[in-house]
Amino acid sequence: IMPSHMEGVPIVLLGAMLCARVPVLTDVGGHRELVEDNVSGFIAKAPTAELIDEALERAWQNRQNWQEIGLKARNLVLIFQSQDPVKDFLDKMLKD
């Protein structure tokens, strides 16, 4: 659960998704780039107690699907994250 008011793309979110955990987070920073609401996690529309509670309730109501949602989260982060970041960095350096 990430009730952030301001965030980029936090490493803890990437790690949780790689472990096929269901993210519940706020709609700030780069969260929506990685998580599709109600598909690969649950996004609160704003960082308020009421809206975070609403996202947590949606997650709880979908608890029978957590394994599937977690696997979708994992698959999305594997697309986002490079399989060989060192090679990608070197390729970019050599291009310039």
C-alpha cells in the first residue's frame, strides 16, 4: 500500500510488482504508468483517507482474484523494466 502524496516511480513498487503483489496506491507520479486500475492493482484517485479507503475496499472485494492481479502486475513491470539495463545504458552511451 503506497498512500503517497508525491512520487516518481518508486523502487518499492517495482519490487512488489516483480513479486506478483497487488499494489494499492494513489494516483500520483508515475504510478499510472505501471498500474492499470482494477486490472493490475488499485489506484486511489487522490491521496485522501476516503479515497484510499475506497481503493482498499475495491481490493478487498476482489481478494479472490489477487493471484491473477498480482501476475498481471508482474507481467506489466517486466515489460517496463529492461531485461539488461547495463547493455541498454551502454548502447545509449555509444550512440552519442
